Amino acid sequence: MQSHLGYAKRDAKKLELRRFAAVARLKRGETTAAIARSLGVCQQSVQRWAASYRLRGDEGLRLRAKSGGPRPKLSHEKLARLAGLLAEGPSAHGFDTPVWTTERIADLIWRRFRVRYSRDSVKLRLMPRLGWRWHKHTWLPAEQSRSGHT
């Protein structure tokens, strides 16, 4: 998506260059209103960039790494404990068959850690992160699924 100034939507590098250009124009004595008008931004943005530059110099204008979405619901320690609990098998946790399903894993997480995970989150994010693979209607550790376990 192009704007009238030629910036692609969320083109981080170009936006960073725009912040540096705005500060350079401020140093030359241009007003925030004139800079904002020519860049198609509000005056508060130009003022914010100037304040950031005054406080942190060039680093205040550089693009920063994105935080990357929501924080994990389980800490590293709890994930390690979960891996141990899963290794004990479903029977050790009161399930009547030796099959780990995403629903059972979500239930175990709730019972042990009081954290809710949807079945999709268990399937698409959590179990692959723990190194487990889906194999013939059950979850298996990666080593077991590769060794031809049936």
C-alpha cells in the first residue's frame, strides 16, 4: 500500500530515515508544523521524534526490534516441568488410555499450572516447541516418532 509520499505501509527502514530527516530539518530551524505538513504526519510525531533524539541521540530514532507478540503463558521452568509430566504418560495423570490428545494436554496444563491453553495453541505452538510430534492419534516425543514407534 503506497501513501502519497511513497512510503510503503510499515516500511520500517524508510520510516527510520524519515525520523532522521525530520530531526535534521529541525536542526536547520524549520518549524515542527512545516515538517509535519510536508511529511504527512501530525506535529506531535515530529515533537516526539525530537524529544527522543534529545534524550538518546541517534539511537532514539533508530528502528527497534519488535517485541514479537504476547509473552508465553508458561515460563521456561514450567515448560520443563510440563515436558517431564508428559513423559510420565497419560495414565500417570488419571487418563484411562495411554494416548496424549491436545485436549488432555490442555487439561493437564490447567490442572497443574492453572493456565488455559486452547487445543489449537497446544497443537500448533506448544507441543512443537517442546519437540513433540503428532503420530497416529497421539503426541510423541520427537525421538520416539522418528524411531518408527507405532
